Amino acid sequence: MKVKEKLIHGLFLFNGLLVVFILAGIFALLLFMAIPAFREIDIKEFLFTADWNPTSYVKETYGIGAMLVSTIMVTAGALLFAVPIGIGAAAYLSDVASPGVREIVKPVIEILAGIPSVVIGFFGIVFVGPVISRTFGLPNGLNALNGSILLGVMALPTIISLSEDALNSVSRTYSEASLALGATRWQTVVRVKIPAALSGVLAACMLGMGRAIGETMTVLMATGCAPAMPRGVLDSVRTMTSTIAIELGEVPYYTTHYYALFAVGLVLFIITFCINMASDMILYKYQEKRR
């Protein structure tokens, strides 16, 4: 029995170390490939200017400011759309829906998670885009709002599933005590269960954000891919992921442009890492307060 436990422990340890090694390898690769770019490009110009024109005949420019703003705009819009709906749907499934309804809705949500991003992007082009165009009187609907709605839809299955699991993990005594004191079911969910499961709900929202910020094909198809500083959600935008997807396959190897695209990937990696680190710190502080 002890040999079996040691084998299982060793397997888990190996898997954990393998994940860390892969993550460190990805970071090292991005850093190694981005360093040559910063020998030719000023870091301040790279991060804080909005002119990205690596094929100019006059002067090549590599500024990702517009892409940073576009990525943040689309991701924030997706969260504004997905978080309220996701948490509300999770609360409905965990506390209101009958077993029959839950057995139907849960597989539908799981199917939504399995739809390819290119299909979601196509849906944005043929349906969501024309609706936005007619509603706001625009020549087309390929803009940040379109991308935000689609990314919100793609983030919904993650937020709903994990939030429902977090709500279901709350002890039944919390709900029974609240109902016994005269609270309605709605008040119990909003003021008792969701605060009690806040750590899991926050984790679900953070994972949904990770799903949105790293998406490529949907934003490539539905946002217009205009490499200019957006003035609002109705402007066409180009995110960092779509820029890498568009240009990396066509750029000559080992040029400044080639290395600059890896630098864009490095910035995106650092942003994602910081978001995950911040979420871990928030969850840790919340758990400490609850103890």
C-alpha cells in the first residue's frame, strides 16, 4: 500500500513539475525571441505609442499602445456582458431550477463551451454584426462591441459551470438558517450563498477573463482588425492576439518585425500572469478573512 501511495505521490509531483517546466519554457522562449526586438526598438516607444506599421517604406514603427487599449476594451466588455449573466445563470441552476430543467440546461452549456471559435466568429459576422450596424447606423458591425459580445458568450460556460460548483459547495445549513429567519429564496442566494462562495465565483470570473483575453480567431473575424487607437466600442479594433495571428505567418524570419511579434506575445503573457497573480492574492486575502 505504501509503495502504491508513493507512486501516486510521485506521479502527481511529476505532473506538477512538468507544468511548471512548460510554463517556464514558454516564458523563456518568448523572452529569448523578444530581446533582439528591443535592441532595435525603444521600449517606451513600443509600449506607449499607437503606431504599428512595420512595413512602412519611410520608417518602420512598432507601437502596441492601440493594441493594448483594444485588448483591454474587448476583454472588459466581455466581462461586463458575461459576469452578471453567468453568475445569475449559476444561481438559477443551483437554487431555482428543477432537476429536469437542470439536466437539460447543463448539457447545453457544455455544448456551448465546445463550439469552435471560428463558428462563433462566423456568427458574429452574419448575425451580431448586422444587428449592431442597423441599431447604431454604422456601415458595418465589425467593431469592439461585436467582439465583446462574442467573447462574453464564449466565457459564459466557464463562469456558469465553476460558479455553480462554488454555490453548490456552500453548506446547506447557511440556506436553511436564512430561510428559517424569514428571508426569501432570492435574498438567501444574493446575501448568503454568493458571499459564502465568493472565492469560487471570483475564480470563475478570472478564468473567464483568461478565456476572453487569449482568444484569437473570434476577435480576428469580428472586430474589424483596424490597427488604430479606438475612440469607443463602436470602432474597429485589433487586439494583440489577432495581430500575432495575422502577421506571424507572413513575416520574414529573424527580422525586427518577426522579433517584435514575439515581444507582443511576451507582453500578453506578462499581462495574463499578472491577472492570475492578482486573482490569487485576492482569493488568499478573502480566505484569510473568512478564517
